[in-house]
Amino acid sequence: MTGILIANKNLNILRYALGSTIIVALAMGLNWPIGYLVPVLSLSFLASGKPAPDIKSGLMFVLIITFSAFFGLLLAKLFLPFPGIHILMLCLILFYIFYTNHPLFHPLLKTFILVSVLLIPNMALYSKDMAFVLAVSLSTYAGLTILLIWFIFLLFPAHIAPESNTVASTNLPGPTKLQRFNSAITSTLVILPVLLLFYFYNLTSSLLVLIFISMLSMQPGFAKDFKGGKALVIGNLLGGLAAILAYEVFTIVPEFFYFILVVLLVGLVFGKQVFSGKPMAALWGMGYSTFLLVICSTTAMGTTEADAKVWTRVLQIMIAVIYIVTAFGLIERFKKEKKSEEA
């Protein structure tokens, strides 16, 4: 039994590190527009330790992302000239995304949808043509993500865990409707100020902040108090520092093959912690997402621009993390104080 668990763990680490590296190599080697989103969003499949989605789930994933991407374009076309209605519509959509617990709408799919409905209308403020390109790219990347995940799981098949390890997880009760309602309200309130800021100040140059806040808002449990939020900051800071170090090493030997080897090495180091079973394992996964987001989005540029951008993007991500931690932490503290007063 122990030997099987160790073998599964090693296979999961190898699939996580090599799989993400293969996707990075394709996205960067073929120079896909905003291709850095593909390896980041693929990590949810690779980190789950579960088999790849079946054909039906994969096709539904692509169709829903495609619909949400072009729905974002429709929102921009119909409501962008009317700020009040546009913001109200987005708030209702965000609330529903956070509230629903339909099995089809798993966290990765919700993240893709959030990115679509938040980024595309904001991009349309700057350029409608670029917003259309972004919508097409997101729907295309959804399909590429599924195809690449199927390919990686073909190379590294997932083994079903022993039954004794899965019983406890299947018996865990899900959140009640009231808990989902409160969580959805909280997450919507956290995103709303950022949404208003981007809308009224047209901060298209800092869309990475909006992307990362969208990703983190799907996991408010990390920042349910300031102690947990501290760990979230440390995890993402670790990923940012790893990206800075990897970039500095990469500038010494600016070869694509060397860059891929560095990504693989970091993936193995972080992957070992992701599948360690420790309480902070998920934060290592978030840190690796930060690493890929920074290193892929910066190395796609020219050397001169990337040198400054790598630091800027780490700073942007840390601003997003600190905002999420502070916002969720203050709301939770307010709730606790209110409960104590009522008691």
C-alpha cells in the first residue's frame, strides 16, 4: 500500500512539473498572444491528482468558455456606454458565478469565466479590436488547454488512489445555500472596488492585477483571516522571487532550451511541495502559478522591456494578493464582531 502511494505521488509530481513545462514550451515557443494564461490555468488539472476530464466534460468546458468570452464582448457592446447599468450587470454576473455550485462549474471553469467577463469589457475600453482578439484567444486557449491536458495524461496516466484514502473526502458535506450566498456576496464586494477602478481609470496596462484578483477570489478560504492571509502572501512572494531569480539566471544564458530546463527545475521543486500533503501545499501551487504568470508574461517581450517588467509584475501580483488578504480579512473580522455583539 505504501509503495503504491509513493509511486502515485512521484507520478503526480512528474506530471505536474513536466506537463506544465511542455505547455510553457508550446505557448512560448509558438508565441501565442497572452499565451501565458494557458500553463497557469492548466495547473488546476495537473495539481488535482485526478484523471483528465472525459470527452463530454472537455467539450462542455470549451463551449462554456467560448460562450462566456463572446458574452463578454456582448456586454461591452450593449452596456459599456452606460456605466451604471454595465457595473450592475457585472455585479449580478459575478454573484451568480460565485454562488452556483453546479458540478459543471468547477473552480477552473469559473476562473476562465471571470477572466472573460472582467477582462474583455475592460479591454474594449481601450480597443474593441483587441477585445475581440482576446475573446477569440480565450476560447481557443480553452480548447488547447483540454487537448494538452489529454496529451499529458496520455503520457503520464493517473492511477486511482486506494479506496481508504478517498472515503473521507467523499463524505464531506458541501456548503449550505446560506453559506454560498454569504460567500458570493463577500467575493463580489471584494472585486467591485477593483472593477470600478479599472473601469473609470482604464487601467489596461495593469490587467494582470485584475486577472490575479479573479483567480484569488475563487479561493477566499486562503484569506479567511489575517493569519491565513499571511501564508498566502508568503506563498505568492515565494513564487515571485523564484520568477525573478529564474529570469536573472535566464539572462546569463538566453537560450530557449535553457529557459525550459529552468521552468522544469522550478516545477519539480514546487511540485514536490504541492503533493506533500502538508497544510500549506495549496499555497505552493499558488506560488507556482505566480512563477509561471510572471516568467512567461515577461520573457515573451524583448530583453530590455522584460528586465523592468519582471519586477513590475511581481509588484502588481503582490498588490493583488495584499488587497485580497486585507479585503477578506476585514470583512471576516467585521462579521465576527457583529456576531459577538449580537451574542
